[in-house]
Amino acid sequence: MTVDGVGDIQPPRKLFDTLLVLDFGSQYSHLITRRLRDLNIYSELRPCTQEISKLDYRPKGVILSGGPYSVYDSGAPHVDPAVFDLDIPVLGICYGLQEIAWQQNEKIVLAGEKREYGHAKIAFERKGADSSRVNDLFQDVGDGIDVWMSHGDKLTQLPESFSTIAKTSNAPFAGIAHDSKPFYGIQFHPEVSHTSQGTRILENFAVRICKAGQDWTMEDFKEKEISRVQALVGAKGQVIGAVSGGVDSTVAAKLMHEAIGDRFHAVLVDNGLLRQDEVQTVHQTLTKYLGINLTVIDASEKFLADLKGVSEPEQKRKIIGRNFIEVFQKTADEIKAAAAGSPTSGKIEWLLQGTLYPDVIESIAFRGPSQTIKTHHNVGGLPADMDLQLIEPLRELFKDEVRILGTTLGIPPELVWRHPFPGPGIAIRILGEVTPSQVEIARKADHIFIEEIIRAGLYRDISQAFAALLPVKAVGVMGDKRVHEQVIALRAVDTTDFMTADWYPFDGHFLKRVSSRIVNEVCGVCRVVYDIAMSGTSSVGGRGVYEAGDQRNVKQSEINEAERYKEGQPNSHLANDSKDERSIANKLAREEKAKNHGNEPSKGAKIDAELQQEEEELLKKKGAK
């Protein structure tokens, strides 16, 4: 179970002025929360279906997000009308504006004759001095700005008791405000960077209109969270938790150590799939520099043995996950038995987990009545027989907030800014069977890539970078000798929230240097490629790209793309399906035509066949020995 608030122990929403963002399924919803956090205002995201009567706190204000739906359609999501009876400010963004209008009059929101997607010029309409409250939303913003639009529906007339405060050439009611109540609606998206002064508009709503305090800082959070942990665990309670050397588990472990000292037991499971020299580095860092009580378990032989012959990505994950739980639980039982005899400590009842707020958002985000909400692997996942309660000190934080918290805890910058590493390790960066030799190839290539990024002074500019081993071979010439060896794919992305990302634009000289080193220093590799897929077609960590067999990622990507399509945004792969099918059909037709005409194999094909034959003969000789 996850403990949120017990007795006097309160979650952040009860300790800080909080703005509630109700999510109608927009791809931008999380950005609203992010922008408010950047302003030192605590905010949380909940699905638009939230029943207001079930809120356990009173927000300072509510923001209704955009969404891919039409408010007038049957089955379209609608906010609980009670939100308008809370006597607090409400801001509707895009779909949220239309929802406010629809709640007043269901007949005034219709499909527009012209859709409005992308950049637009918006003009503000100021009211007289006696209507200063109506003007507050656009205070100090100017008379007009460039904004980002994403809508096909629009208001045909003003709701009763509302005034127009902004308009575009296509949308005469692009901004509305109630004449006496603090209700506002804007058709554009202030949360995206394409809208100039967008953050100022959100700040005007949160601070000027909602009167929210800007007291959400990691220094303040640290003190409150340490007190919360101490109250939860008690004077003798003990906590166990897995660490990996990544920023999330390191910050969580350090926070736990600050709260309860050696009553926190960190466990590092060496699954044989970690980064180069990872075990030694993590052990030294956590014990020597951070003073954390650490147990290291070498289970690499067990993990690699169970992965033998397995190529399907989801099966790999299940094997690694199952083995991890078995090893961790056995170790936990041993530590619990030893701790039980301590005269100053109680038994271990708590499990530390490094859940972050994006994990929570992914699990609660509104996806519509016909779509299953995806449960994230970090949220609420405990074996039933483990008999431990979850403690998640980072659950309310975005990744950049975790880094700031780590800095306030005194964790060295090289650890705080370390790139994320997946739980299943290098196994999901190897397409095909995971063997010790394949792991070594991927590990060495990855180490060289990161080493060169650091040397070039680019590490802090990049959010995540890694090397993946592809299940293909290429022909090359090395030292006057023809070779037929494997291909490494490099991936580097830039992101602020690890929910959306873009590939990093290295210059050619850098890529040439990295490629040269990998080909020369990593045996078994003769070619290096750089992946420039956008985040719409691949996950931030590369799972969508490098786990071709993982259907969950494909389905989630299709859901995200469908939502982008509904909101009028560029669609990265669904719109190209027919083109891809035509390409495949043309390829098959060409191959059939070549076969029917008796075309000779190409020179490259001949070389590939010869090398394959040589390789097979070599393997037979080795087997005979």
C-alpha cells in the first residue's frame, strides 16, 4: 500500500497553496502543472472526472485543460459542475474554455467553419477601470501576442454575464471572463513555449487572481518530507529499498538516510546488465560519500542464465523483473531477520520506491471512456506476499525537481545530473538474445559514447544518451580485411520533464569521433548509426525504438498519436501507415519481379552470403573442438 496522509502527516497539497489542474486528455496537460511548479507554486494533475466532493483539500484555483474532444458530442467528458460552486477562480484552456461556456449554455459551442492550429495573433480587449478584475489575466502582457492554437470548435456567442477579453481573426471569443465571478476562459495554450508571455498569463491567474503563495521550493519540501518520513516510520521503524545508482534512487536513499539514518537499508542487485564499473562506483558513492547503509548482491549469473535463448523484449522484462523480486525479497528477509535482533530498532515494515510525478500522471491521466488507463510499473506495484508498505518521498516531484532536491541534500553534481538508466538495464538495449558477449559489446559502446559526451562538455545539455546493439550485421573493411559484424545505434535526447523529448543535434565531427572509437575499440562492431526519431515515434528512454516486439509501447504510442490527431497536431506515424504499406508492397513487387526475371544477386548480397558461410563454418570448427 502507499501511505499518503496518516494522522498529522500531510501530503504537499495540504501543506502548500495548491492549484488543481483537471485533465481532459490534452497532450499539454502536464505542461500546465510544470509551468506552475516553475513559478514555485504547487500544483497537481487529476482526471477531469474528479468528483469535487471527494477532494480532501481546498485548492486555491482550478484549471481546466485542453482535450481532443468536442463538448457537444455524446460521451464527451465534462467537469463536475460543483467546481463552479467552490467560490474559487477557474481558468479554462482551449477545451476548458468551451466547457465553461457549455456549462452555461449547451447550444453556443459548435464546430467552426475554419480550424485554427498552430501560431496565431491574438488581440486583448481591455475593460474600464471598474472592471480591473476582468483585466487581471492579461496584466503586463501587452495589447497582443503570438499564441499557439489547437482547436476546431469555437464559441458562437458569449455565455450570459461574460465579456470578451481576447480575439483572433478566426475566433471572436478567444478569451472570455465572467463579469462578477473569477471565471476565465482562453482558446489558446499558454503552457506551451510557442505562446509568448504564456508563463506570465499563468502567473497572473495563479498569483494575482488565485492569491497562491510562491513557497514551493525544494528546500522547504526537504524539511517537510523528512518530518513526514520520521512520523510515518516512527522512532524504531526500518525501511528497505533498492538502489541502482540513478538520480531517483540516489536522492530517495539520501533523503531516507537524512530522516532515519542507518535504519534505512539500501540494496543494490547486480544483475549483470549494469553500466560499466557501475557496482564499484555506486558502492563507493553511497557508502563513502553519502554514508548510506548498502548491501550489494551479485546475481549476475542467475539473470544471464535465465535470459539465455530469449529474444522477445517483453519476455526479457518479465524474467528480469521476476528474478529481481526473488533476489530482493530473499535479501530483504535476511536483513529483516538481522534487524529484528537489534535492541534499538523495530522490524522492517516499509519499502522505499522512487516513484516520480510523471509516473503518477501516466497512471491517472484521462484517456477517455473507451481507453484503458495504463498503470505505470512504478505505481503501486508490490508482490502480495511481501507484507511491506510503500513509502514514496519523490512521488510529487518532476525529474528536474528531484535534481534540485538532490543538490539541497548535498549530493555531488555528477550524481545529481546523471542520465537515467532503465531498470532492466542493458538487456532492453540489446535487440535479440542477451548473452555475456552481447552485453559487453553494448556496455563498452555505451561507455565510449558517454565518455565522449562528457569530454565535449555536452553531458548537462543532454537529458539521456545511450548506445543500443541492433540485430543486424553490416559489411565493412577493417585492416584490409573484409568483415561482417554488428551495428550500434546511438540515441541522445533533450527534455525537461521526461514526458516529451527531441533528439540532440550533434555536429558531424563529434559523431565521426564516437563512431571511429566504437568501431576500433569494441570488437564485434563495424558500423555506427545515430537515431534521430522524434519523441512521437519513440519513448524518451528508447524503449519504443529498441523493443520492436513490445506491443504495449506501440499501443500507447498509437493512443498518443490519435490524441494529437484529434487536436490537430502533426501525426508522426499514423498518417504514414498507408504510405508505409505501399512501400512494403512495392518492395515485395520488385523482389517478385527480380525473381521472375532471374536477376543475379547483387555484389553486396554475394559478399553477405560468403561471410555468413565463413561464419557458420568457423562456428562448426569451434563446436567440434
